[in-house]
Amino acid sequence: MVDAYLGLGGNIGEREVQLKTAIAQLDNHSQIEVVAVSPMYETKPVGYVEQPDFLNVCVHVQTSLAPHELLEVGLGIEANLHRVRDVRWGPRTIDIDILLYGNEIIETETLVVPHPRMTERAFVMIPLNDIAPDVVEPRSGQPIHTFVTSDKTVVRYES
């Protein structure tokens, strides 16, 4: 089993319900066990900013799936929850990204791990730090907590 960390987010529809549904679908997969889930955070959009705020969460899973198989499971869950890819960084019901997969560095046409720019994004690093502060980001060799900065646009969500 490999420890992997996923980032989930969405800003269309019932955001909290969609995140919880995606996490449940991950946990229901026979080759994935959800180990920990961060608190949810409400965050401002990045890139294409004329859209609703996001809810973001990070999830620690253990899996026997290969990285590309885990990616396919995530894409399947996105499809189940009606993800539409119209505008880059645009509104979405759900987005599931593989942030870390063990200590591997993967660069293929369809998958880059660690996730590009994750260390620059507070909406990823703050929830990831909640569940994995001492996990090492493999490109830098630095633990997750060293990348966390305060960011007033990332607010803990209370349902």
C-alpha cells in the first residue's frame, strides 16, 4: 500500500455534499482506504476569478493502485459528479488532484506528481498541513509545514 494525498475542491452546486460524496466514493473503492480528511476550507478562486468561492479539502489515502490507476478513479468520480471541463481554472462541481504519491516524482503527459504549483497554493498547503505536516514534498525535500503561510483568502469552513 502506498500513502497518497489528494486535493479536492469544487464551487458549483452543493459543494460540501459533493466533497463528502467524492470522499465516500474513494473510500468505497476496494483498493483505496481513506486514512484522514482535513477540515474543509472556503477559498477564493485562482486564475479565472469571476466565479463562486471554492470549498477545498485534502485527503490521505492508502492504495494499492498505481498512480495512473488512481488518476482514473479520480476522473471517474469527477464524471459521476458531473464535472465539466470548459474553462481552465473555471467553475466545477468537483476536482480531484493527486498531490503526492508516496515519495515518487512522476512526469508524464497525463500526470505530474507532486502536483505542479501545489507548494505555492495556500488552498492546498493549509488543509494538507492539517493532515500531513511532516510528510516530505519530494522535489524540495522539505516537509509540508515549511510551505504553509497565513492567507486570509483561505478560511476554515463551518457547515
